[in-house]
Amino acid sequence: MKHRFVALLAVVTVVLAACTPVQRFHGYAPTDADLAQIEVGQDTRESVAEKVGRPGVSGVMQGGAWYYVQSDWIEQGWRAPMETRREVVAISFDNRDRVSNVERFGLQDGQVVALSRRVTATGPSGQSVLRQLLSGLGRFNPAQMLARN
């Protein structure tokens, strides 16, 4: 009787532990206090790197911005992870590599952006390749093959 109670208690503990939310933190975004150290028009890429660190993402064009991205997620049991907080800090530079703008965006400012879309807008026109192959099978005449040889 005592062993059954201990086993039942262990099973209940495992089930409850599996339902406990797990928080995950990804990336890095500088705090407002860190960003207050950056002077627009004065600081360069190197001085920004010294003050707040280098970002994980940067713009690809000359004078492109640096992007610091941080997101917090909650995973609970079998449910899909849910993003609870996102911050993107964008530091733009002018053509002399001096800071021209500092912006912070949150989850409420975000939009879903399709980075890659593999959908045809109008759908396929005409017959598909498979339909063309299958329609050709009905027109096959073995006598025509023998007559040519």
C-alpha cells in the first residue's frame, strides 16, 4: 500500500512538472541606460561597439544599420511556444559611419514579413506535367512503332 502511494505521488509530480511553463530568452538588446551613452552625430561604429557591443545582425548596404534583437518565449507542455516579448534596437549610421538614429521597436510594432514565398499567385495555367503524360498514353499505337522500323 505504501509503495503504491509513493508511485502515485511520483507520477503526479512528473505530470505536474511537465505542465510547468519554461521561459526561453534569445538574443540581446541594449538597455535604455546603455543607449543613453550613444550620442547621435558623434559616435561611430567602433565607439558604439565599445559601449553596447556588436550586434548579431547588420544591414548589408554601406551606411547600413545595426540591429540588436531580443525575444522571450514561453513553452508550456505540448503547446507551441509563444513569444511574449520582442525588442529590436536599430542603430543607423550615415555615410561617414556616424550614428544618425537610434530606435527601439517592440512586439506590438512588428509585422509578419514573408522572407521567402513559394506560392504562385494565380495558380498553374494549362495542364500539369503529369496530366500531359497520362493523356499521351491513350494515343499510343504499337502498330505505328512497328511500321517505322
